[in-house]
Amino acid sequence: MAMTTTITKISAVKERGYVAITLNLKVNDGATDVIDQDFTEWFSKRTSDTVEDVQERFRLKMQESIDNHNDETPMPSSAKLSTAITDLEASLSV
């Protein structure tokens, strides 16, 4: 099943020369949203951060969330997996 991602800007709030940017990530598996999570990063023109730096920090955090979801998702059953289990059972001596 194809997964789709949607990123939405939630807010950009100025505070003491910084901007707190909050984005929402939704990942949909075709039927439901399997991830619906907000991410916040800070940006300031006073620092050496570029927009690309902030974008990369968002990307890393969002990818980590997707990877964690994928690690927790059980492997779907398949004919090859069933055959492998049958072959493994047959190869064991008890």
C-alpha cells in the first residue's frame, strides 16, 4: 500500500528575535493517518542557521518518526514468508 505524506504549517511565532516554526506531518497509508505529529524548530537570522539548516532539522526529525513507525509495524504475511517458515520447520531436527 502506498504511503503519502502531507506537511502543513501550523504556526510561526516570533519570540525574542527567534521564530518558532511548527509544522504538522501526516502520513496516510491509503485508509488512515498512521502518523499525525507536530514538529517545532527555532530559526533566527542572528545565528549562522540558514533556512536549509532548519529544513534539514525538520527532515531528520520527521524521517525518524517515519522510521520508528515502520520499525513498529509488523511485517505483512506473504506467501514467501509462509514458505520460508515451512522450510525452516522442516529443516530442524527434534
